Amino acid sequence: MRPLRLARIAAEAEGVRLRRMAQRTAVRLVLVLIAGFWLLCAIAIFHVGVWFLLRNDLGWESQTTGLAMAGFDFAIAMILLIVAALASPGRTERDAREVRNRALETANNSLRMSAMLLPALQLAIRLMQRARGK
């Protein structure tokens, strides 16, 4: 009975972990979409301003201005991708994973012990049956 209870606890912990992970992913997705929209607006205005600054005020060539702006855009994109990749699971998700792992390990150990005791029990039954038969 205990292994089944532990398996149920592990399943509940996994459910909590998956729900929290889904919530975190949904929130991140919405935030990324909103931020992406505003980022595109800001980049468009920024590009126009920088283009005019570099071309008109500083007298840069068109190719040089374009390359400088593309390099800056690339650097900003890399920073944003790194920040998004570094998002880690919250405490609840980590705790639920730990509870699940502990429950599964205990259930596995319990089943392993039962499997080890089964041959000993069968041997004891055979010995008792032989003793009665004599």
C-alpha cells in the first residue's frame, strides 16, 4: 500500500510542478509579446533618429551608417536572448520536483525490498509445507 501512496504523492508533486511551469511559461510568453511590440516601435523611432544624426550631423556614408546600426541591433538582440534563456524555475517548482523525486525513490526502494523478500517468503512456505508433510 505504501508504494502506491508514494506514487500518488509523486504524481501530485509532478502535477504541481507542471502547472507552475505552464503558468511561468504563459506569463513569459505574454511579457515577451508585449515587450516585442514596444521594442519594435522604439527601434523604429531610434533608427530614424540615429540615421539622421549619423548622416546629416556627422556626415557618415550610407553604408557605414547602415552597418553601424545593424551591429548595434545585433548586440541588443543577443542581450535580450541571453536574458530570456537565463530564466530559471521558481522555488515551488523546484520543491515539487524534489518531493516527486523523493517519493519515487522511496516507492522504488519499497518495491525492490518486496521483490527481494518474495523469494525468501516462497522458500519459507516450501520449508513449512515439507515440515508438515513429514
